[in-house]
Amino acid sequence: MPWNETGLSKFGDPIRKPYRVAFSVEATDGGYICDVHPAFACYISHLLTSE
């Protein structure tokens, strides 16, 4: 996972879309593993739960 120099600044504002998104999808024997950057997951969660 890419971190910037401060490490936690990408978690600052969950409403604002992260400027750099990191994710990967790997095929496994029984399906897929999807690894999503926490800042992007927080942003998507906010979009899905806001009214």
C-alpha cells in the first residue's frame, strides 16, 4: 500500500475523494481477493451512507 511521507494524511477527510487510489485484485483458487486502500474504502462508505 502506498503511503505518503506523513503516513496518515490520506485518512484526513472521508468526504473528499482521495487524489491517489491504490487497489489490487488477485485471483485465488476459490475466487478473488480485492485489496483497497483504506482512504478509498472510507470515501465509498461515506457515499453509500450519506443521504
